[in-house]
Amino acid sequence: MSGKVRLKPNGVLDEDPMTLQDIAYKYICNNLDVISYEDESLDRSRILRDGIVLPNDICDRLLEAYQQFYRHLDDRFVTLFRDKHRTSLKVVHLRNSTLTNSGLAILMRHELYSLSIWYCDRITEWSQELLAHHGESLRSLELGIGSHMLQNRDPNDKEPVDFQLNCPNLRRLVLNGVPLHHKLQFAHLDDLIHLDLTSCVLGNFSLSALTSLPKLHTLILFNVWPIENGLHAICALKQLRTLDISISSSGNGHGTYDFPDETLEMLMDNLRELTHLDISGTNLAGNGVATKGSCYKNTDIPGLVSRTQRPLQFLGLYHTAHWACKRHDIPAIEIAGDANEQQILTAARYYYDRPVLLTRVLNDLYHLFRFENCKDIHTALDVVLTAMDRHLKFKHMQISGSATLFYIVKGRDRAKFGTPLRNHIIRTLLNGMEVHITDDTMLRNGYLTLTQFQMPTDVLFEYERLISVLLHGVSKTEQEGFVQRIAIYLLNTLACQVDGKQKLFLGELGVVSTMLSLIKDRLTRSVFDDVMEVAWSTMWNVTDETAINCKRFLDGRGMEYFLRCLNTFRERDELLRNMMGLLGNVAEVKWLRPKLMTQKFIEVFAELLSSESDGIEVSYNAAGVLAHIASDGPVAWTIREPSREKVLTSMVEAIRRWDIKSERNINYRSFEPILGLVRCYETPQCQHWAVWALANLTQVYPDKYCLLVEQENGIQILKELITHPSPYEEIKEIARMVIARCSSWP
């Protein structure tokens, strides 16, 4: 459903946006109760609601959409299609599914036209009989990597399974990595035009069995070796238009022919209809050196001399011996190789279902981007995203692809990315990180790439998944490692810039407890680092106007860790600022303030009033904490020492020392707590701190805070204060300063 990456006329790199139909399918996938319900007696399997009938085109598309939107396809979902009278399937393409033989049986009873299975490890050789019973309707069968229908599930067991393909109407057959039994017959597949035996083990199977396929025009024998003795059988397939005899690596002698020039020439002489040829990884292109008496000309590949006037449409020369792809005269329109950007991108497009080889191609692409040598950005993005989406379980593919994405996103074309494309990149990264969550390299690549996006705007559509992945990186990776540091940096960035709903979600997922665990670990080891500092900053952000997260902090022994950090790392200005900012948020919650009313805590807050750490920040936040506690009145002050009067006097003395023009390291989204203190007429000292805060912020940052004062009815509240008899004149003077500043600011 996702379109290819395109360069649009306005210069924007993007994919086509979702159609209305796509949106409808996505909605149904996210809300299956619309069309079905869970049957409690059948392991919560999905049952189609009464009165609903889904025709074939809807069923095929629904199955595709459910997988595309990264839902885990399992037996419980496919029971939706159990009733053949009310549902109908023809095309079933399974990838990265946990479906079992039972689930596959439900699907195959629909007499499918096309079946494709990739990375479905729970489908075993016991499902062979499904082919025997339901294979007659199949026109296309594709058993890719991780499909064990026709092979032993144990990867170490290479013994061929004796099976026959009861699929007489097949036109397309793909078998990947299957050990072929010598009794396997193809003669009954009269209509077969496409045969792909990638990585199949020949054993005693003879390629001469293929000569009985009169219509065959595509034969893929990638990573099938040895085949030198079967080349004469291949030459008998006169209708062939596509032949692939490539090898992923020429190590251990695979792909090395005794007479390469003559062998390739023989193939060309016999297969006159050939338009696509792949000899990557072999020595069939020869050494490119003219020999005495040679008769070939106009080509640097001797075996292709007959095609100089009729060039091939495609020629695969990736990692051939003697660097054939770097030669000048090559009789082909498209070339897969590693000589330049065009060849690398061509290789990526043609090898999209060969994960080992494709990973190498993406590594070549990575080096192009690393040195800013790639010009065709939209094609490169398309092949990288396609590769990562198709081979989600292939770890090295995800690592290589994510490294390439980092340099693409980091490049100067990032500003041209449209929203659908940005979403696709982020979703693909998160898919790979979730599947390979224990791999630090994958997490590092993903986190670094995500830092290149606009936070939180670009990631809000996948906010919950991103937070889960970040929390894993913070808590489960190596102590003091780079992955942990970049994860906590991203987490803090998100916590700082999201609204209350998302802050609640952060708390529910365990952000506060995770941060406290990090702090406890570093206190135990007497280590101060940027992770500890950012952990306090994250909690400061996540507790902002979110009472339940403040409670989580207190319940998690947060005050104990506060005192220990204060005693152990007293000289760390940034740490003190972050801790006191957090406690300022806690103190704003009236029903939590009694937990702060202990002699030890009040003594510490009062002592910090005289702190000059980080300018006025620590002193300011200490005064804010005390002002909120004192606003509850004398009755709530349940300790004898220090006395309420003494603390309030010290607080006013501190306020009078502060410079009203001090620049701040703080961000208010609302003045509601401060304006609440402005109304605290029983304790004018609390009002003093509140009006000073408003005056300072509107003096230094008028663009933001003058508007906020007016929006929250602050001017009226301050005017009431000025006319009230309780506040002393100094407070009223500061209030007038705020009103004047806001009135004069446009």
C-alpha cells in the first residue's frame, strides 16, 4: 500500500499519501471489533460478526493491510476467514508471521491462487499435506526464507524431504534453501514459466529434470552449486529470457569455472532469447585481458561477444572476479555491480529478496552516503526502506539499512522529506529496533537517526512504541554506554515537549521508576555522569503538572535519593537545578505537600535559599517549594524547627537578593500554580515569591510570558492584589511592574 519514494515537481521527496481506502483498512486493523469479536472458548480467536460477508478483494486486502500496519499475524486473527461462505481469499502473502500449520490450513482451504511464505518459523514440514490437498488451484507458490513446508525445520538437518508438488497449474514457483530430493519431478508442471531455486541444495537432483518445462522463460539458480555439469541441460531451455547463475560469494571455489569464457559463450550461443543474465560472484566474465589470436571486439567480456549488437537488458556483475563491473565495454543496458552509484542501486533493486547479498549492497550504499557521493536520493531511500521492510528478522540487514538511513536523514535533503516519507522512515526504524531490541548496534543506529527528526512533532504518531524502545535502551543496555546516553537524551527531549496526556503515559510505562533505578545505581557506585543529570531532568519534565508522576517519585524513595545526591554531589550546579526543579513540581501538588513536611527536608530547602548555584535557579526553586508549603497555613506546618516565621523571613531575604533581570533556565507552560500563590493573602511572603517570578519572566522573556499572563487572567488577579490591604507595598510595586510590562508589550 505504501508507494515508492518519488521526487515531486515541487522538489519534495515523498511517498503517495494514504488513500481513503488505505485509511479505512488501517482503521479496521486497529479496531477489529467493528467486524468481529473474540471467542473466549477458542483462545480468543476472532469470529466474524453475524450478517457480515466479505468478498474476495476485501479479504485479500485486509490480510495484506493487517501485516503492513505491523500487526502480528497469528492463528487467532486468521480464524476470521474460517467460514468460506462469508469470506473468500485468493492471494495470501505471509511475512514475519507467527502463524502455525493450523492457521495455514484455514487459509489454504480457500483454494488459493497465490501463496507466499517468508519468515514464518512456526509453519513446519507437517503442512506438506496441505499442498497435496489444496495445491491444485495454485498458480503461484513462493516458499522463502524461514518457510519449512518442504524441508526439515532443524537447520542442521540437510536431508532432503521426499515430496511431490501436487500443483499442476503452477506458473510461478519459488523455493528458497530447500534440499531437493532426487525423485522430485517437474514434468507435470506444463504451465510453469518462472522457476526460482535460490540456495536450494541439489544433492543427487539433476537439472536435466527441468528440460521437460516447455514454457519456462525465467530460471533463477542463485547460490546453487555445483551446476557446471548441468549447464547443458540449461542450454536446452531455448525459451529462457532470464537466467541467474550467480553466487553470493566466490569463496571456497563456488562460482569458479574451469573455462569461463567458453562457458559463457556456450550459454549465449544456445539461449538466443536471453535478455536478463546474472553471473555475479562468478568468474564467467573472464579476466578482461585480450589473448593472442582472440576474435572478440567491442566488449571487455569475451563470453558476450555475440551480444555486442544486441545488448542484454540486464547483466549482473556484482562482485565478479577481476572486477568485471568496472570495465568499459559491457553489452548491457542495466548493470548490477559496485563500480558506481547507478550499479549499486540497480543491484539493490534486483536483489530485494536476497538478504545476505542485499546487506552487502546496502553497505556499499552506506559508504556512498557517508562521503556524500550519492545523487539519486529518492531511489536510494526507496531501496533501503524496501529492504528493511521485507527482511525485518534479518539483523544484519536492519543494522546496515539503519546506518545508511542515518546518513540519508542527516544529509542536506532532509528538509525536502514529506510527512508520509518521514513517517515511513520512523516506522521502519522502530520495527527493526523492536525485533532486534537486544542488539546495541541496532539501537545505536536507530537512536542516532531519530535524533535527526523534529521532536516531538515528527514522532507523535508512534509515540508509545518509541517510548518503549527508548526505555529499553535506558535500562537494559551497558552501564555508561553510548546507547544508554543517547536513549536518555531522546527520552528527556520527548518528556520536555509533550502535553499532559503523554506525560501520564510516560509515567505509566515506568519512566520515573527507571530514572530512579539509574540514579540509585550511580549513587551505589559514587559515580556522577551525564546520565544521572539527565535522569533528574527527565523526572523534572515528566512531573510537570502531572500529580501522579510526582507521587511515583515520592513512592520510589525519590526524596532519599535527593538527599544522597545533595550530600554526594553538592558542587554539581546542573544536578542541583534539576533536582530542585523537580521538587518544585512536587510542591505544587497540595495533597503531596505533607510528605515534604519533615524537619530534615525543610532544613535542606531553607539552606538552599542562600545557594548561588547555577545563578538564581537553585535558590529560586527552593523558595518556590517553601512558598507552596507555607501557603497551606500555620496549621499544616507540623514541625517545630525550623519555625515557619524564620523560614518565611529567610525566603524574603533571598528574593530581595535576586536580580529581576536574571536570565532563566526554566520553561512554564502555565502560570496556574504561581497565580494561585498570588491569591494567598494569608501569607504575603508567598505572594512575594509569586509576583517576583511573574515580573522576572515578563521582563526577560516578554514575547512568551506577557501573553501567558493575560491568557490566564493574571492582570485581573494582580489588580485585585494591588487593592487588597494584606500585601505589603513591596509586593504591590512588583505587581505594578508586571502589569506595566504586559500593557506596553504589543
